[in-house]
Amino acid sequence: MTTVPAKNGWFWLVQGVDLFRRSPAKWLLIVLVYWLMIALLNQIPVVGALIATMLLPAFSVSFMVMCDQLAHHHAIGVTTLFAGFRTRLAPLITLGGLYLASIVVVLGISAVADNGVLWQWVISGKAPPAAAMRDGSLSSALLLAAGFGTPVMMAFWFAPVLTAWHEMGAVKALFFSFFAAWRNWRAFLLYGAILMLIGIGISVMIGVVGLLTVAKIVPGDVLRLSAFLISIAIMPVIFGSFYAGYRDLFPSHPGAAEPLVPVN
């Protein structure tokens, strides 16, 4: 299998917006259902988070199927959320297990800097103590996690869809995904920078609403609802950008009967 040079990260996000606008109401409903399912799973102590993580590759394929259907002018529905569980589920679960193990390794490495504060924050939701923030140990742990987590993300970026649509084994899919991202690091760098700017913009907006809440100009429920609605609305665009990036780098995938172009 070969890849082609990527256009740029901006193209992926533009296409993500386009795929979202083709069926916004259904997108939002599906993402809401997904969010509720994951939230319910996470209510199960320890085991729930493990199951949710291992199922992540299968759900990722489901969202890719949704994008592919929309790109080919087909309808989507809530049942499409489970499309990724109908094809090569065993290797996708294996991929989920490897992803879980990778997270454990990365968090274990970060514990060298903060004695496990970040680990407890991610795994158990325990808020980091103020001392870890003041002495910089948490910041060091975050930098370590980012450094060692980046190649992990590169390996898993396209791995679920390569496993499902190209019938690759989990390890082979990780290999091809990593080197596809490596060869196109400029596109991914721009993509990440744009997402970071969007995240900063959203954080500023929420911060402004938060200040208005403190000043009792806006009720606190409005802040929580605003953050939730923004998260639900941005997720379809992110999923769509994943698909656009895949179509950009792997244009000869099994479902690529026509080019991915905006619909006027």
C-alpha cells in the first residue's frame, strides 16, 4: 500500500465542516447518543473506562462509515453508530487493547516527573493538588506525556479504518498509520495548530461566559450548557476532518468511488 502527499490540514477541516452541514441534525443526534453511551460506561468503576477505551477503534470506524455515506450522498442514522462493530471486530478490539496499553505506558513514563499525579487525574479523575501545579511537576509530566504520546497518536490515527477497510492486522495498521502521519508531518502540524487555535477561541468564549456567570449576569447553567453544546457541535467536524485526512492520504480506499468535494 502507498500513500500520496497530503494537501494540507486546513483542507481536512473544511471538508469536515462540509460533511457536517450535509446532515447536521442527524449528526448532532448521533454524537449525543454516543456521548451518553460513553458517559454511562464511565459510571462503571474502573471497568467502564477500560471497556470504553477498547471499543474506541470500533466507534471510530462507525464515524468513518457515516462520513463515507455522506460523502457518497447516502443517509445516516443512529444505527450507523454501530456500523464499526459489524466488520473485523476482533482485530479492532485488539487495537483497542493496544491503545489502552499505550496510554498506560505513556502515563507511567509521565509519573517520573510528578509521582503519578497526572496518572491519578486521568485514570481516577482525582484533581491534581495545588503543589503539583506550583512546583511545575505537573507541567513536566504533561510535556513528557505529550512527547511520548505523539508517536502513539500517529500510529493510531488511521489504524482503525486501515484495519476495517483494508483488512490489515492491528500491528500492520499501526505501522502504516504511523508512517503516513510521519511522511505528512507538515499537514498534521498545520491541522493541529488550527485545532489549537479553535480550542483557544472556544476557551476564551467560555471564559467570558464564566466571568458573566461570576458577576451574576448569566446563570451558571448557561455556562455548562454552552460548553456542552459547543462540544457536541464540534465533534462532527472533527470526525469529518479525520475522514478527509484519510481520503487525502489513502485515495484508493475501498469506498472511494468518487472524489471528496464540497456540495454546493
